[in-house]
Amino acid sequence: MASLTSYTLLCCLSFALLLSSVHSANFSDLFQPYWASDHFVMADGEPLELKLDNDSGCGFGSKKKYLFGQASMQIKLVEGDSAGTVTAFYMSSDGPNHNELDFEFLGNVSGEPYLVQTNIYVNGSGNREQRHSLWFDPTVDFHTYSILWNHDHIRFQVDGIPMRVYANNEESDGLILYPKDQPMGVYASVWNADDWATQGGRLKTNWAHAPFVSSFRAFEIDGCEAGGGEDGSIEPCDKEGGTNWWDAPGMSRLTPHQRRQLKWVRAKHLVYDYCNDSGRFAEIPRECKGKL
Ligand SMILES: *[C@@H]1O[C@H](CO)[C@@H](O)[C@H](O)[C@H]1NC(C)=O
Ligand SMILES: *[C@@H]1O[C@H](CO)[C@@H](O)[C@H](O)[C@H]1NC(C)=O
Ligand SMILES: *[C@@H]1O[C@H](CO)[C@@H](O)[C@H](O)[C@H]1NC(C)=O
Ligand SMILES: *[C@@H]1O[C@H](CO)[C@@H](O)[C@H](O)[C@H]1NC(C)=O
Ligand SMILES: *[C@@H]1O[C@H](CO)[C@@H](O)[C@H](O)[C@H]1NC(C)=O
């Protein structure tokens, strides 16, 4: 009972810190276009629209890079025929040995469901895909997608519900790696991926239905800003004058309620897990044996 009480206390304490430190910012406070700004529709106070047509997709990225923290945004995905298109929200560092945390929303023909692919790259290698269906139509309304990255785990959340948790099971012999020392930028884009995205690449983008438009709003990034010094140094960061909320003790694991939610998502909405793909991996990847 004692441990339950202190656990509850920690949970609520970290929740209070979360409320005090997260705030929505205007797009231009945090982000800038990195690809085809002529395909952006941007107006003060309106959601930002990104367009894909037969000429180009487009994308934006954060002005700063962050080491640990949480990024979230609300997205309304391409409606109607979105086959062949991918809308992405991701965090990434630079260089050949980069780290990356991906949400990729794989479009479909009208009336058929989107799939959400998540992936994790560490030291330049990905191949850690999961795919989920959603419990709502993501083209009708805005929903909140967030990536939480702390020293203990990476959490992909949809409307606050954990969809995927990737634990830090790092091993000192380097056989399991965890992203921990490269600051990442926060990005979003809309692009053509009809060679693989929809029904294994069999369904191509129908350009007669272009432009394909996804909308974005309610941008939030709360993380340690990387120093950005010429030497690439990373400055220490303790935003709350102590531990950052994402590394507070209550954040090192899911709450019992969140664990139930994750179980529900896995039972009802997980359609592919690389950890379960023996046709692809002769040996199940080592990190798959860890805790959820
Ligand atoms: C966003 O911009 C509008 C006007 O451009 C301004 O009134 C508002 O305070 C800004 N909001 C934030 C969170 O910076
Ligand atoms: C791209 O789309 C425009 C407008 O639908 C059309 O006029 C043009 O021919 C297309 N270009 C290509 C290369 O398909
Ligand atoms: C990261 O990958 C490179 C090869 O691209 C390798 O030389 C290096 O040892 C790897 N780092 C770790 C920590 O395993
Ligand atoms: C598209 O719809 C088909 C048929 O319902 C489904 O099998 C597939 O998983 C859906 N999503 C994608 C990205 O192909
Ligand atoms: C896991 O593998 C089994 C056996 O191949 C398969 O029946 C099941 O659908 C897979 N589940 C997921 C979520 O990939």
C-alpha cells in the first residue's frame, strides 16, 4: 500500500509539472519550412495545410534540436482518396549514424482505413516497424499525436493513449542501443510513397485527386534545447530547476491505467510488429525480449 501511495503521489506531481511547462506555440516560433514552402497554406490563427501534388510534397522542421522531451501536434489527415500518400510526424538527428522516431500515416483509397506505422532508428539503422489501425477516422477531425523521449523509454501516443513504448534496454556491450546522445529536430511532411505505402505498393497515387492536404495545429515542444555551439556541444538542461518533468520518477514507466490502454491498443489495433516477424528476422531482434 505504501508503494501505491507514493506512486500515486509521483504520478500527480509529474502531471502538475507537465501542466505548468507545456504550452502551445505559434508555428513560426518553433518551426520553419525545409521543403517546398510554396506548397504550404499558412494563415494566422488557421491550421497549417501541407499539400502534395504531382509537382512536389513539402515539409517543415523545428528551428532547434532537442535532447529528450516531448513533441506533439494535432493533425487532420488527407481525406478521401489518400492512397500512395504518407503524412509524417517525426524526430530525427542528422548524419549517417542518425537516430529517428517516426509516426508515418499511410493513406488508403476512399473508405479504407489508414495505417499508422511507427519506426525507431538508432545509430543509422531502423527496421523496427510496428503498424496499427486507429479507433477513429483520422481524416474527419484533428487528433493529438505525441512523441515522448526520456532516459527510460520512447512513447508514441495518440490522444494521450500510448500506442507504442520502446524501452531503454541498452546493453553496455552495444548489442542493444538506445538514442541518448544526439539531439533531434521535430519534423512533419506530406509526400508520395506509392512504391510501398498502400497495400504493399499495389495501390498508386491517383494524381487526378490531387492536391492531397493534411492540416496541422497546436504545436508543442517541451525539451532540452541543444546548445547549438560550433563544437556541437550539448548544454546541461534542467528546466524546472531540478529534474525535467519527462524524467521525473513518475515518468519512468506507464501508470497502471496507461498500461491497460497500451494492452488494449495492442490487442485491438496492432496489425504488424517487427518483433513478431520471423520471416524477416532469422533471430528475433534482441531488444524485443525486453519489457513492454
Ligand atoms: C501567436 O500569434 C498571434 C498573432 O500573430 C499572437 O497574438 C499570439 O499571442 C501568438 N501566440 C503565441 C503562443 O505566441
Ligand atoms: C500535374 O497536374 C497538373 C494539374 O492537374 C496538370 O496540368 C499537369 O499536366 C500534371 N503534370 C504532370 C507531369 O503530370
Ligand atoms: C554505429 O554504427 C557505426 C557504423 O555505421 C559503428 O562503427 C559504430 O560502432 C556504431 N556505434 C555503436 C555505439 O554501436
Ligand atoms: C488499406 O485498406 C486495405 C483494405 O481494407 C487494408 O488491407 C490495408 O491495410 C489498408 N491500409 C494500407 C496502408 O494499405
Ligand atoms: C504474430 O505472429 C503470428 C504467427 O506468425 C501471427 O499469426 C500474428 O498475426 C502476428 N501478430 C502480429 C501483431 O504481427
